[in-house]
Amino acid sequence: MDIVDSQVHLGPGGAAEMVAAMDAVGIRSVLVDEWWGGALDVPGYRVGEGGIRTTSPTTELAAWTYPGRFSYLVRVYPDDPEHRTVIRFARDAAHARALRIAPGISRAELSRFADGVYDGIFVEATDCGLPVFVTIPGNTGMLDRYALKFPECRIVICHCGMPPMEGQWRMVAEFEGLPDSEAYWRALAEQPSAQAFDTVLQAARWPNVGLKWAHAPAYFGAGGYPNAATRPFLRKALDTFGAERVMWASDHTTNQTGETWAELLFAIVENPELSDREREQVLGKTARAWLGWADDAG
């Protein structure tokens, strides 16, 4: 089976070790969000008045060294005064496949997202034919405006679209730093899982919106292989979006529930509730189609 992991982190270094692990567990290709942990601009630098421009040196080298095994997405920020040029560079880069934005880390940024501050990113992404991965935990309803206004732009909801999990919401509240931050983010995080996911599923009415199935064990309280408690939620996602709009990602480099990369993969491979077609779509074909990435790993 052609397996594509649609999110891992990499760098600095480590490509050879990652290829060895991929070969061991049976993963053909990975989409890298190159982030080294800590500050959002590492690797990268600051531009303009608070803008961030990221780089992907480890993954670019890995993609040339191991053909077909690595591609990457480019994080884009609206406060980068040249963000539209950055997107055109991504379009022309040999191994860049997508963009990623993260408007969901504060209410101030969510307000800007709702007000259309990110329109320029979606305009350029549409023109360049690049999908946009969106981190917007617990607020996927705010994607409606963009899905409607930019119907030719492929939009992928990151991390199941779920509200911040325990630990995450505390960090977000601390980052936001408002008097009511803890109360707001705690309330968002403590929604019943079924209720929160039903909100995510409403985005399926937009044919240009897909779902990245990542961190499901943590979001649905299903830690420990085979993560059986995630299966009803995956079934809902497949029945609502269709398998051709759901892609698997391990994000094993920041996994909160302790499973190995192999365990995160085989929780899907050995899920008895999936048809062969669904399994092949979720584990590789959806990512290949949405990313425009042919299987050229040899």
C-alpha cells in the first residue's frame, strides 16, 4: 500500500533516521512541516512589523537526497509584507506542496481571520493551486467564509478540527494573556467530544474542504494502541466527508499519547471497520490527490 503521512516535523538534521523509520514501518512519503520546537520562527526569521517568514532547509535537502520521500508545506503569515510573493515561491519550489496558516491561537487572531485579513493568502493560494492547511481548533465554523469565497481553493482542517486538548488550552490561554483567557479556552476545551466533532463535520458541506486525521487518540481520549475509541469518530468523518477528503497524519514527533509511529499507523491499517478502499484513501490516495504529489519514490 502507498502510505503518505501528511504531517511530521523534521530538523535540524535527522532525515536519514526518518527514512530508516519510514522503511521499517512501511511509509512511502511524508509531508513535513519543518518546525524545530519552541519559537514559531525557527527555522526562519522576522519581517516587517511582527511578521514571520519560515524556511525549510532540512526538508529541502532531504527531498533532493531521497527522491519521492519528502515534501513540505510552507507556513504563511498575513503580517509578512511579502506573503503573496512567498506563496509564489512555494508554487515554484520543487518540493513545496501546500501552505499552512494558524489563525486559531488567540481570539484577536480569530477576529482578524473572521474580518478577512487572510484573504490575500487565499487569493494567492487559489491562483497558485496550493492547498491551505488551517489550524483553527474548536472554531472550524469560521472557515465557512473562506470556503464560500474561495471555492477553488482546497482547504484542509488540521488536527481533526477539535478544541485544544488538556495542556494545550493552558498554553493558548497563557499566550493570549487576557483576564478571561483561562475561562474561555477551558470552556472550549471541555466540550463533550461528540458535540465538538459534530461542529467540525458541518464543514463537509463545502466540497473544497478536507480533514486531516491527526492526534485523534489525544482529542478523543483514546490513548494506547489500537486507539479503538477513535473509530466511531473516524467513521463519522468518512461518512460525512467521504474517504477522498480525509487524510491521515501521525504528527508522531509531537504525539501526546505515547504511541510509536508504527502504532499510530497500524491503528488505521488494522482498523477492521474500514473497507480496503477507505484504508487506501485515508492512508495515501487522498494526500496524493490533494497535494498533487505523484508516487515517484521508486
